[in-house]
Amino acid sequence: MIEVKGKTALVTGGAMGMGLLWARYFARDGANLVLWDINAEGLDQAAEELRGQVDVMTQVVDVSDRKQIYQAAMKVQAETGGVDILVNNAGIVFSKPFLETPDEKLSATIDVDLKALFWTMKAFLPRMIELNAGHIINISSASGFIGVPRMPAYVASKWGVIGLTESVRLEVRAMQKDGVGFTLFCPSFVDTGMFEGAKAPLLTPMLTPEDAVRIAYDGFRDSKYMITAPWMVGLTPALKGLLPAKLFDVISDLFGANTAMDKWQDTRQK
Ligand SMILES: NC(=O)c1ccc[n+]([C@@H]2O[C@H](COP(=O)([O-])OP(=O)(O)OC[C@H]3O[C@@H](n4cnc5c(N)ncnc54)[C@H](O)[C@@H]3O)[C@@H](O)[C@H]2O)c1
């Protein structure tokens, strides 16, 4: 089992939602925390809650900004000695049909949900490789395996997170640095408010944030690489590979996967 006591865990988007729940688990098990978010007020509240248990460093960082990430990372290295566990959790979603989605929304989604992982991994992975110790947890989604109408940029980012993690993991494997671990977490809908109004497809009911992060955290502690929640999400790639595309489309229609985002409401962005 991966030991986290005394380690330093950095959680992006750690001010609220699942990021805050990750932070609570790390604090419970004695890991010191670095929390990044754009929500300064939320960071203050999180720090106030967790500071009695472990050391908590908070930084207002917009993870869509590469320079902010590199600057904040240098400060983290200097003040904490380095990050042992990185959780790339910050995320945004915007839902409209592709051709009606403003260019800025398409770009911002890729910047926050995918490109930020380039910069955080470039900032923190070298030390992990040098020490042959550390763990990177990247949050993808069930939508990292399928197409979903009305959120193509989000889906593209989550497919990207899987491809990126897989490729970097294989590079680290080729270096024979088996002390550096990777975890991909792919949940279906989770009731944090990010997907307000979305309708969970058949067989993948809306998860509570507590259940989702418990499954992910326990899986990470068990060194699992790919964690899906609920577990049947993990069948999707096999089904897609085996079934003809037209049949898969019809099954997705029947399960409600293709209309899940029809009534989504924006509760996060202005
Ligand atoms: N909620 C779901 O149904 C669901 C399902 C699958 C995957 N996910 C993924 O799980 C992760 C967490 O989702 P959540 O539901 O807890 O979302 P949330 O909206 O509750 O929390 C996201 C956090 O990220 C922060 N954030 C947003 N933009 C940022 C930026 N530019 N820089 C720094 N911080 C930023 C927010 O302030 C917030 O604290 C995301 O990557 C999301 O895509 C969520």
C-alpha cells in the first residue's frame, strides 16, 4: 500500500468539489498539502479546515496559465522541498453543440483540463524520476472513453488526459523508474454541481462526491493504474472495440448517454 504520511501532496482545484475531498483524505492520513485553485476564498476555507491536521500551503494559481504554474511550482519546491504526490484535478466544463460553442470556451477547456497537465507534470515529474519515488494522479472521466454530444472540448480533453498519462507512464517505465506511479481516475457523473442538470445514463447513476473520491483514493493507495467508477465504466473500451459503431450508438441512445447533457446548467462559470 502506498504510504502518504509525511509526504507532500499537491491537489489542483483543491478548494472545493472532489479536490477538497482528496485534500481531506491526504490530511487524514498525514500528508502535508499544497492546494492550488483560482478560488482564493475557497482556498482560505480549505486551509482553515485542514491546517490543524497537517501543513497546508495554498496558492492562487490559474492552471490555464503555464507561467503561473512554473512560478508557483518553484515556490513549492523551495518551501516544501518538493511534491511527492500530484493530483491533477482542476477542471471546467461548458456544454453546447460544437458549432455553437464560442472559440474561447473550446480553448479554455483544453487549457484547464488538458494542457495544465503538461505544465504540472513538467514541473514535478523530474524530481520524482530523480528520486525514483512519487505518484501522479490524473483525473479523466468516463467521457475519456466515448463521445458525448454537447461537450466535445471536454471530451477531447479527457481522451487527451488518458493518452497523455499513458504515454508518459510508458516513458517512465522505459527508464525503469518503477518507484514513480501513475493513476488515472475515470468516474461517470459525480454530484458536485459541475454537471448540474445532466442526466446520468442507465447503469451509471450519479455518484456522490464522497463515494467517487473514496473509490479513487483507495485505488491509488492500492497502486491501481486505471480506476473507473462505477466499475462498469471500465467495460466501455471493450464494448466499443467489439461492437460495430452503429450498434454502439444505438445502445448509447437507449442508455441515455447521447442526451445526458441536454439540460446541463452552468453553475461554475460566469
Ligand atoms: N463532477 C463530475 O461529474 C465529474 C465526472 C468526471 C470527471 N470529473 C473531473 O473531476 C475533476 C473535479 O471535478 P469537480 O466535479 O470536483 O469540479 P468542481 O467544479 O466542483 O471543482 C473544480 C475545481 O477546480 C477549480 N478550477 C477551475 N478552473 C481552474 C483554473 N483555471 N485554475 C485552477 N483551478 C481551477 C475550481 O475553482 C474548483 O475548485 C475535474 O477534472 C472534472 O473534469 C468530474
